[in-house]
Amino acid sequence: MTSSHLVYLIALPLFSSAFLILMGRKADKWGHIFATLISAAVFGVGVSEFISMHSRAGDMRAVTQHLFSWISVGTFQVDASLLLDQLSICFVLLISGVGTLIHIYSIAYMSHDKDRRRFFAYLNFFIAAMLLLVLGDSYLNLYVGWEGVGLASYLLIGFWNQKPTYATAAKKAFVANRVGDVGLSLAIMIAFAQFGSVTFDGVKAGVHGASPAALTALGAMLLLAAAGKSAQFPLQSWLGDAMAGPTPVSALIHAATMVTAGVYLITRSNFIFDGSSTARLLVVIVGGITLLFGALIGTAKDDIKKALAASTMSQIGYMILASGLGPVGYAIAIMHLLTHGFFKAGMFLGAGSVMHGMDDEVNMRRYGAIGKVMPITFATFGLGYLAIIGVPPFAGFYSKDKIIEIAFNAGGTKGIILGGATLLGAAITAFYMTRLMVMTFTGSKRWDDKAHPHESPVLMWLPMVVLAIGSVATGFLFNSGNSLVNWLAPVLNPNNVEGGSELMKPIVVSSLALLAVILGVALAVTKYRTVPVEAPEDVSVFTKVARRDLLQDAFNETVLMRPGQKLTAGLVKTDYYAIDGLVRLVGAVVTGTSTFLRRIQNGYVRSYALIMVIGALALIATIWVVTL
Amino acid sequence: MSFLTSLMLIPLLGSLIVAILPKEKTKLIKQAAFATSLLVAAITVGAFVNFDSSNPADQFLQRHSWIPSIGADFSLGVDGIGMALILMAAILVPIVILAGWNESQSGKWGVKTFYILILVLETMMVGVFSAEDVFLFYVLFEAMLIPVYFLIGGYGWGNRAAAAMKFLLYSLFGGLLMLAAIIGLYVISGNQTGHTFDISTLSTLTIDHSTQNFLFLGFFIAFAIKAPLWPFHTWLPDAARAATPGTSILLLGVLDKVGTYGMIRFCITLFPDATKTFTPIIIVLSLISILYGAFLAIGQKEINGLIAFTSISHFGFITLGIFAMTSQGMSGATLYMVNHGFSTAALFMVGGWMISRRGSSKIEDFGGLQRVTPIMAWCFFIAGMSALALPGLSSFVSEFLVLVGTFTRYPVAAIFGTVGIILAALYVLIVVQKSLHGPTTPGNEGMSDLNLREKVAIAPVIALLVVLGFFPKPLLDAINPAATHVMVHSGVTDPAPKAGK
């Protein structure tokens, strides 16, 4: 089926963004309202597309819209074309829905910033790029959105780039993403070299004729791309620094939507990963490492946003791991992505609300007992908390337990290791999230008397309430009657592959997971009964290392940055002394030996011009002689 | 009168008009030069619209006997490649004149000479991309050095005389080698078809392998210096540091393309066997250029030097695409030449405005400009995004075509080339951070933002960067048949997809 409305999903936010930038200060008064209305309109288009899609039969649901021929050289034919199917509609609703809530929140949150209009222009640009990412019908269209969201992320992390550390954080995010983009670029090249096509349909049609090695290479490159965008090991180090951006940005881009694009990429490419068990193994390894890596960092952070960022990294690790488990995992990964979109965005907005009331203080050691003064924030955050740690019947319980279950069911040693990792991750998640709750909302107040924490205005708490409702309800909704898995099946599991060996019954898994959660919670409650205002120095080596993000930056600096700087400096010297030096030497030798020509080398340009004319005449003469 | 002749004559006539204007009427001189270049641009756009994209043969042909005693003709014609490059050059000249409205005033020889040189140069640019005769090409190739030499040496900054001389000597050296090769070719033609310089006739010659290799090198080294390819590049940063922004744009944006254009037009077309022999080494040199240029760009302390080294990296992509010998590589490389012209123009224009406002080209002297001069900062940022080939901007299309075209034949080379995109992010974002972000560096507080003339000059360039990013079709439609023609002539076809459908 075709539709002529899909383009509005991208065009509306894109042009509104350009409009707000070009209008300049004239639009300061109403720019934020305008941007929010546009975002709401996009959500409206999304909802109407969803309703009409829902009314059609399973194999008739995908719609396409051809826009124009983009690049056409030989057999390399790429059109600007959009595809809205059961998978992309999930993202469209998430992006525009959460996006609109965050627009509303930002009206209040950014009200004191004189560049609020520019902020909203960036937000709308992000919405446009992210929607292009999930609506493009080919890898190259996706790539445009992919780098577009990277640019939006860069601009928003560096929104306050007059502060040098923030500017550096923005640059770091862009560069780490570019490393991933090398993967995406190469994946597209491999796809074209193998199949002569870069559209999803074209590649899908060709995979059966491809060698396993080619599919593994393709999968590995897509994984590299996903690792960059989704802050997965080993490209994870930018996400913590990205918290330099305004908190609504952290909620929308660095929790709910953009950072999950890697999961979209892998699940969208299910036909590639289905064909290579090696590629799938790489995916689960990366996901498994990152889910523990992020969780461990989360236990040691005192900065509330960085703790949440570490948590995001870890939760996306869960999604990536699930998507590496093949047809049984793709839809589960998407389910966790959607529930996470609600509860994590809600918690980030909650963190922003706390910061808003605390003069932008982010150190949880200076919080305490905030629940009493900010009851709505406490309640909504609390619901998100229950969802992420996986307490039934909140959202995370359904989506995360499913991942633990299918991880165990992967079978054999692999199943034990993966299941164990996800279970351990669940315990650590419960620990660090409880720690965060206790340090922020309960216990005794540790802020000084200058701070006057207060509940945030309605424009801020209303979106938090909506997201909290999502944190409560979405898991149940997606899981009842297996609705989400069935909805996605035509795209993600067209051959109806059933789950593997059932190593453990779901009830056993749930019990184990619940036990892990109780352990984590209990440990944190005991350990953080009192919280010193200054971070204690006499801590274990482990805590010290976790505070430093498990030495990820130290590693990158030692292995990449400093050698790179040395290489650059060395090459600059080489260029001057060796290559150009050789040229200068030749010049000097020529000058030195042609002393008899010195008189005509008098530095007068007219003499040189004369010589050139003589040379040209000599040339004609030579040729004339040759022709004789 | 044919279109190409009028394109060559109009700037020449314009330069005569400028020449007879009184030299103290500088404003009138500038207006006359600007009007002339605008007229040329308009005619070229009209011709591009009338260009028959479905026809791979050279068009707008005309031939006049020139030096009959040696068989040299004044013959012109363009295929889609030449047409695209002439279009780019014709659009850039009025922009350059407008952007650097005041840059001739500090020169040694006054305003009048500056515009005469620019217009004469425009005549030669049209000629060099449309010459159907090797001798005519050579004469224009060498003659172009003269206006550029004076433009750098007379109107630049800093050590301009030395930079101009270095540029001249380098180019003359390359030209000498090419001359020898042309004479060789001429002698061979005498034995087979009768003495001629006609390119299409020369491309039918049968030349033995070792002779081909020598002749190929004669042309190639001249073009590799012009392009420039590592290790023949060291004249370029010096020239870019010394030249005015306008001269740099014409030099890097247009004249250097004569090198890469020549590789397609002469090296590959005339010497297909030698091309195969030298392709591996040229691909390696291209990769070195890409990575080396990028590292050097990261290490630069001056804005102009940085732009020059980014260009060396980009020229590496162009030669890589050309010698990959696939339709995507060839068309992508040609499109790259056009896009790089606009992209570099944007960088040099804004860079030049920043430098003239600050009175320094050192990157460390800038800082925090985003909040002092927001429009100028936006323009610089967009130009930077174009340099790192952000998808959605024109340079992405060409860079990706080059890489994908290379990958189908030389996957390892494409992988190395792709790593260049990380380095590109670094060289752009580092200078963006240092100059636009952070607190305002003392001395920049009162800096003025772009004025109306500057906005009018940069707007079409930025519009082209964006429009060609989404709609490169008109250019590709013109380029594709010509690129295919080159491949067919060389007997090369695209590798087929490995996995059957």
C-alpha cells in the first residue's frame, strides 16, 4: 500500500526547525509554543496512521511513500522512499509521543534560558531526523537520519557550549558516533557489493544467496554502528558526558529514543542476523558486557544524571542482548525498548524536576528527603523506579523478565552464562536504583539552607504523570495476549520461529529475578541508611574504578588519544622537515649550481613572464622541428 | 557564435572593459567585473539546462584551425564531466568577487589589475575544461599559472612572494613533464594517423606498453602536482596560507580540479594499459592523501592551513574514485569535484571573513564566536559539516559514491578510506570547538557579524550544499553518461553483485 501522508512526519518538524532558526530573535516569544504544536501534530499524524494500519490485515499493514530519486549511478539506485510498517509505527508513536511530552516539559524547564527558541528548533530537528531514521526504506536513507540524530545530539549536548567541558562532551559524542558510522558505511557497501541493493527489501531478497562470511561481516559492521549510537561496549564512553545537555534532552535523546536506534538497526536487519550465528553471538556478547558494565558504573555515581545514564547504557545492553537471540528475541528487545522509553524518560524528567527545584544541583549526596517537598516528582519517579527494577506488575517486570527467560532458554553453557548475566544485572539494577531513590528522596535532608526545593510547575509534572502511567501500564498492555509480539511478527519473525528449549519455566525465572531484585534492594537500603555529604575516600578499589567509569576514558586516552596526538605532531614535523624539506633541498641545489643564471633570476616578475614566453616559443619551435 | 566561445570571450571582453576604466573608479571596476561574471554564470546555467544528458558524446563542438603548420586546432567541446566543472567554475566566480569585495585593496598592483586577472583566469578556466586539442589544453594549463601567480604574489598575505614562486616552480616542473609526453604522443600520432593533437583521434592510437607507461607518467605527475596528491602537495598549504580567500577558492576549488579532470580526460582515456599498471600505486597514494591530509589538518594551527589539508584529504577521495574504475567511483569522483568546489568555497569565505575581522589566522585567536557573531558562526559550522560529509549535504553523496564504488572492486582500500570519516569529524569539530564554542576570547567581543553583502555571497553556496545533498540528480544525469563512456572506452565493467538474487 502507498500513503501520501508519511512525508509530513518528517517535513513538519524539519521545516519548523529551519523556520525557527531563520526567524531569529523575532520568534523568541512564541517559538516554543509553535514547536510544541508541530510536535503534537506529528503525533497526531502518527496516531491516525496507526489507527488505519490497525484496521488492516496483518500482511497489508505496511505502507510506503516514494518521494524522489535521490542517487542514481549505474546499478546503485537509491530513492528517497519511506516505509511505515508494524515496527516503525512503534517508533513513530514513541518518538512523537514522548517527544511532545518533553516539548511541553521544556517550555517550563527552559523558560529562563534566553536561547529557548534555538533549543526548540534543535528538538524539532531531532524529531525530524529520528523519524527519518525509522521511516527510511533503505540503509542509506536510514543513514541520513542516523547522522542527523547524531548532529541533533551534538547540538543539544553542547547547547551550553560556552562552558568548555560541555563543548568537549558534545565533540566526544559525535566522534564516538562516527566510529560507529564507519560500521554503518561499510555495512551499506557490503550490502551493495553482495546484493546490488541497499534497500531493506532488496537485501532481504538477497540474503539466501550470500555466504555466511559475508553475512557475518555485514552483521558485525551493523553491530559496530549500533554500538556507537547506543553507547554499547566498546564505544560507550560518550553517554555519561552527554549528560552535559539540558535534562529534557537527556530524557528524550539519551534515554528514550536516539540511543535505542542501535536496537532498531539490529532488529530491522533481522534477516541478516538470522543468517549468521556468529554475528548473533557477537551481538549477545556486546549486550551482555554492556549490561553489566553500565550497571556497575551506576552503583558508584553520585551525579543523579550520570547514574541514570549508566542505567540507560545497561538497559540498552539488555535490549541488544535480546536482539542477538534471534527471532524469539527481536520483539522482546522492542518491548523492553518501549517500556524503557516510558520509565526512563519519566525518571530523567523527574531528575530534571529535582534539579529545577535545587538550583541545578546534581550531586545526590546533597539531596535527601526530597520526597517530602516534591511529592508529585517523588510519586512519578517512584513508579518509574518500580518499573525499572522489575517489580510486578510494573512495565519492566514484563519486558525484562522476558529477556532473562529467553537468555536462559538460549540453551547450554551459553544459556547459563547469558541468563546468569541478565539475572546478576537485575540484582545490580535493583541495588543502584534503590541507592538513587534513597539518596534523593528519603533519609535526612542534606541540602544547605540556601536551596529551597519546591514542586515543579504543572507543565513539568504533567508529562511526568503521563510517563508514570506508561511505566505502570505498558508492560501489561504489551504482554496481554502477547499483543506486541504478535503485532511485530510479520516484520521480525515472518517464519514463526518458536523459542528454544525451555530450560526454566517462566514462573521459575520470575521468582529468581524477584529474588535478585529483593537482594539488591535490601543491600542498598542497609548500605545507604546514612549518606555522608562528602564522598568517602576510603573505599574499595572497585568503587574507585567504578567512579571513574571502569577506566573507559583512561583506556581511550592511553590507547587512542595520546598516540593519535603524537602521530599527528609527528606527521606535521615529517611534512615540514622531510617532504617539504626535500623540495626545499632540491630548490637550494638548483639555485646554488645555477650561479650563471643568477643575473636573470632577479626577482622581477616581468623577467619570469618573459622567460615563460620564450619557453612557449621554444616549445612551438620544437614541435615545428618534430613535424618536419 | 557557439556557447563555449562566447563563454571564453565574455570574461575577456569584461577584462578589456575593466582595463579601460579609470583606475581610481574602484567601485565601478568591481561592478563591471561582477556583472561580467554574473552574465557568464547565467549563460552557463542556461547551457547546462540545454545540455543533452542522454548523449554521451562531447557537445557544443567547434573547431577552428589554429596553428596549421603543426596541426594544432582551436577546438572546443564538453562532455558531462567538463560541463559540470564549467558550471561550478562559472557559479563560483561571481560569488568570489562578491565575497572578497575589498580583498584587492591591500594588493601590490591595485584593484584594476586584480579584476583583470580574475576575468582572464575565468576565460582560461572555461577553455581548459573544454579543450578538444591537447596542445590547446597544454597552453591554457600553463598560461593559467600566470594570473594565479600574480594573484597570490601581489594580493596575498604574509610570505606571498615565496608562496607564489613555489606554486609556479612546482607547476612548471609538472608542465615540463607533460610537455615531453605531449611531444611523444604527437610523434606517435605522426606514424599512425598523421600529426594531430586532437584528443579523440589520439585516443584511438595503438601505443606499446612501455611507451604508454612513460607518457602516462608525464601526464600523471603534472596532474598529481596540480590536484595535489601526496607527496606532491607541499606547495598547496603555503599557497593557501598566502593567497586571499578568493584566490584560494579559485585555486583549490577550480584550478586544482584540472588535475583530477586531466586524469580522466588524458591519463585514463589515452593510456588504458598504463592505467591498469599504475592503478595499485595510485590507489595507495590516494589513501595516503586521505589519511595524511586529515592528520595534518588536525595538526594545523591556522585556519587556512587547515582548509588546505582538508582539501588534500578530499583530493585523495577524488583520485581514489577515479582509479577504482567503477561507474559509482567515476561519477562520484566527478560529482566530488563539483561539491568540493562549493564546500571549500564556503570554508574559505567564512574563514576569510573571520581572519580579516580578527587580523589573525591563528585558530587559538578565535573562541566563543557562536555568541558574538551567530550568523557567521552558523555559516562556518555548516561549511564544516559539509567538509566532514554529513549526510543531507552534497559532499556526502559524492563521498559515499566514491567509497561504495571503490568497495566493489577494492574493498580493503575502501575500508581505509572510510576510516578517514572519523578523522574528518576530528579536524572539523576541533576547529569548530576552538573557534565557535567556549568563552569569548579577549579581543573578539566587538566582532561584527556578517553584513548584507556577505550574506548574499554565502547564501547561494549554502543553498547549493543543501539542495545538491538531496537532489544531485541533474548533475549526476549529466555526469553518468560521460563516466560510463570513459569506462567503456577502457574496456572496464562494474563488478557484479556477489550473491545472486
